[in-house]
Amino acid sequence: MSEQPRRPRKPGKPYRRPQKDPVRILAFEALRAVDERDAYANLVLPPLLRKAREKEGPEKFDARDAALATELVYGTLRRQGTYDAIVADCVDRPLREVDPPVLDVLSLGVHQLLGTRIPSHAAVSASVELARVVLGDGRAKFVNAVLRKVARDDLDGWLERVAPPYDEDPEDHLAVVHSHPRWVVSALWDSLGGGRAGIEELLAADNERPEVTLVARPGRATPEELLGEEAAVPGRWSPYAVRLSEGGEPGAVEAVREGRAGVQDEGSQLVALALAHAPLDGPDRRWLDGCAGPGGKAALLGALAAERGAFLLASEKQPHRAGLVARALDGNPGPYQVIAADGTRPAWRPGSFDRVLVDVPCTGLGALRRRPEARWRRRPEDLEGFAPLQRGLLRGALEAVRVGGVVAYATCSPHLAETRAVVADVLKQHPGTELLDARPLLPGVPGLGEGPDVQLWPHVHGTDAMYLALVRRTS
């Protein structure tokens, strides 16, 4: 076979093959999945990291690589709004005309420049190499030019330039500085009741890396067992909570692997505990979790019910999520059943239960620390879509509970349209009900407001922004 003629080299610097950086390539792949498939980073990233750890050779990840990749993905997603404003100031076209993969590489680069301790020259160099690998040499030059502009100032300097003054437009100022959509800033501010300090603290808390919190499921594990793990410290409010400090890996905890403990935010634990301890009139034998997926609250409720000899029915509309509930409850020490059913069209007789939980689907604005991409994905009109379902589920719960029994309405959103407005509207249609004061059922937890309902906050309680209202059926 004759040798193929070589392509003549152009004058100038000799061609250099781009250097592959497995950490940044993985971070880029995760961001593309979030953008292209509407995936969530907390679902996309773990399998990518697991695959990287299983590789042999120079591309195999160690703990430091995994930590850096995680920081690059979550840090970029949390500060996306701020970084978009900065990049927009450095390019000569609207951001919508920049290809999304290019924007992802730029955002990763900006986060390294302005949100980490990586030296500027290293951040630019690594980002340009990433661009050469995933975008090609031509667009790598564009990335290089933009990031060199960004590197001329620090984050505070850029915010002074791209954020409107607070006195002129408070909501837009906060939206740019704290990287939240303007409508979310407005909604959270309304829920807090005004004041600059509170909203700034909340928005800043949304951009902090959340701790991993475990729950020791009663009768199956103890907090003391979990506290024997490396990097474990006691929870703040729940007697069953244990927090893993930075670097703690839940999958390395034996009790978690065996299902005797689980990963569950402390706010979620408090909701289940409040319902379990709410005063009843009459028997306490049958409990219902009417929106049980993916199973964290159901597993805790099932364990608490077992201690009293009570039965738990865990219902979830989506069959695949019902499967997750069954997995979470597997091994529960007391009687339980998991079914796939619609809480707005009950598969049970009215008045069948003593305690009922409905943790309703919502916008998820209370968990923006854990799912930062949700802030960019949600729209104000989503509230209208959730409203009928939330009201229908609460009505179904009130019909499912017997006279003298208690319903817990919970949602991981502080938006007033998903919390107090829903409860007020439904209770108007059910005169034989009364709101219970939920605050005494969260002993030791400060800052619970005037009641009778409870709104938890990341910046006050270190939890997701869970909402809870307890309703007793009186007739």
C-alpha cells in the first residue's frame, strides 16, 4: 500500500494535540445533560463519577477529582445567572446567539475564575484546552478571548459593573448578584414578608453547598450508630438526624447501604415527626402517606408507626416512583403496604385513616440549594399548573381522614400560592376542620413565626424551605 501524502503544514506554530482533562470533560458532560435533556445534576452526576472511578489508568478519578468535578458542576449551575450577565458584557452578540455548548464551557471557566481559588492563568488555560477537545480550535479562540476579559476583574468588581444599583431596581439587583430569576426573588421576598437583610441571607443560602443529612430510621438504626462514621455530627433539630461534614459519602455508610438509614433533609424529617406527634382524638392505628414518592418521609413514618403498632399505607401515583417507595420501606419493622394510586381519586374509603400526610408536588423553590438548575427551569406559569393538583390532594386527604384525625399538608416551596393560599382555599370548602398550631410539635426549633402553620428556611434553620400546615377534621 502506498504511503498517503502528508498535508503541508501552514507556517506558524506547530499543531499541538489538545490535552484531555477528565475532570473538566466530565463537568462539561454533566452540564450538557442538564441543558439538553432537562436532567437534574443530582441524578446525572453520580453515575458519571462512578464510571470515572471505575476506569483504569490516568483517567481514573480519586476523591479530589470527584470533589472538583462536583464543585464545578454545582457551582456553575448555582451562579449561572450571574455568570451569564458577566459573559454578556464580554461578547459582541446576544447570549441567545452563542451556541449552548460554548456557553457551558464559558460558564465553567468563569466559575473557576470568579468562584474558586484556581489561579487565573490555570483557569483560562484549562478552559481553553477543554474547548479545544469538545468544541474545536476555532471556538476555543473565542473562549480564550472572552475568559481573558473576565479575568481582568474579580467577582465584586464585575457585580458593580453588571448589576443595576439596588436603589434603582432592588429585585433586578438581587437577581444578578445572587443568581436567581427576578420572579423567584420577588416570590421569596413576599414569602419572607419584606426587608432587605432577610432576602439577601436567603438568596445567599440558596447558593451555599448543602450538607448531607442522614436519618436513622427508628427500630432499624440509631443516631449513635451513624455518629460513629467519619465526618458525622449530630443534627440540629430532628432526634434522628446526623449530618455529614464536607467530604462525607452516604454510600460509604453501612446503615444507608442496608436501608436502615437514608439521606433525608432535616426539614423533611421534621414534617414527618410533627404529623406523628400531633394530638389525636380517638384511635391511632392507620396512617396514610398520600404522595409517598420517592419514599423518604414514608420510610420515617413507617418506622414511627411501627413503634406504636400502627399500619402505614404508602400511596404514589407514578408506578416507577411507587417502586422507589417500596425499596425505601423494605425491611420496615411494622405492617405497611405500598400501592400505585391517585390521591385525588382515592383507592380507599372516606374516613379510613387517623393520620394523613400529603407532601404535594410543587415548584421546588424550597430546595434550590440541592437542585440549583430548577431556578432556571421553572416559570411563573408553572404555579397555575400545580394549583389544581395541590388543592385536589389536600381535599382528598381531608376526606381520607376520620373525624378527630389529623392531616399534614406539606410542600418544599415557600411560595405563598403553594402554601397558605392552598390551605385557606380548601379549608373554606371544608367547614368541619381546624388548623392546629404546628410550632409546639417542632420543639427547640427557633424562628417559626406567628403560626399556626410553619415555614422553615435555609438561612434560618439550615434546612430546605419546607412548609407545614396541620389540620384536624372536626366533623
